[in-house]
Amino acid sequence: MTPDPHDVAAALRFGIGLLVRRLRQVRDDTELTLPETSALSRLDRGGPATSSALAKQEQISPQSMGATLGGLEARGLVERRPDPDDGRRVVLSVTAEGVAVLGARRAARTESLAAVLAEGFTADELQQLLDAAPLVERLAHRL
């Protein structure tokens, strides 16, 4: 019998939501806020962008994004440069220090997750999770 897509959706929403909330609680030495982490990650993945473009992607006000980016810039995690296509605009990009901070944050979360997987999951369960990972990623990209 084919599972009901609504039942699958509800189970995934609950399980993935809980996982994301728990991963956000993992402490690291970066002391970045959630909005700072999100903006820095977007710049890292997507490349240089304007403050207004980032605000639109994050669905927050330009003023809030400006304050977030100002804090990141003050710590040397992002830098401003003239837009190569339009010298009147400014684009922001991640600095080498910003990349290192993101790497440390990601490593802390990965280590925490790996420790739990190593302690409480069988080899078959680990394989099932590994097999499901591309499906979850594909689902995320299609939303």
C-alpha cells in the first residue's frame, strides 16, 4: 500500500523540525546569532549580494538586515565592495575569517550529530538515514 503523502509530510515536518531546532541549540565558540548565521551562510553559499537582496531572501526588513550585516562587518566576517556591474551599489561578501567561523559552527553541529548517530543507531539504521538523505535534500530544493 502506498503511504499517504499527507502522512509522510506530517511525519517529515515534525521530525526535521525537531532536528533543526536541536541542531540550533548546539553550542560552539562562534557566538553568532541565528540571523547572523543565516546571512553569513547565504553569502557563503550564494556569493556576494546586496543588503536588500539578502533581506528579501531572508524575508526580513532591510533595516534588520543592515543591522545584522553591520555587526558581521564590525567583527571582520563580511566586507563591502563596489558592485562590479554598478559602481553605485555595494555588495557584501564573506571574508576568510567569516568562512572559518562558519566552518567551525558547521563542524560543531556535525560532530554533535555524528556522536548521537554513533551511540544510538544500528548499522542498518545508519544506512537507511544515508539512503534517505538525498531524498530529503531533493524535497527541500523542490519546496
